[in-house]
Amino acid sequence: MGEKKTISVLIPCFNETDNVIPMSEAVVQQFNENLPQYDYELIFIDNCSVDGTREKLEDICVRNKKIKAIFNIA
């Protein structure tokens, strides 16, 4: 059996401090439980949030190397 195919999931966000952690956990859970035959990368695209979303995303990325973030700045 060859290398797993990778699915990339892109999630745009703006001021989603209450939602980025539950969203990341839900997506990772779906891959682990329902799509174990695939590898994944989860990419959050933050559009200049001012509510702490960036800090939460930075923490998520440290804890799971398959999760990445792009930070747009004004």
C-alpha cells in the first residue's frame, strides 16, 4: 500500500475566538474516525481578527503540526 493521499481543508475566519478550537477538534475527529485512509492538513486563514483569534490559532498550530494558519494583516 502506498503513501496516504492528503486532503487540505481551508477555513477562513474573522473574530472567531470562541469557534476555532471546537472547529479544529471537530475536523480532526472526522478525519480520525471516518477518513483514516487519508492524511490531512487544516489551514485557517485569519482575516485580521482583533478578538484573540490569532493567539488561539497559534496555540492550536503548536499542538498539532497538521494544522497551520495564515494571518492576513491590514
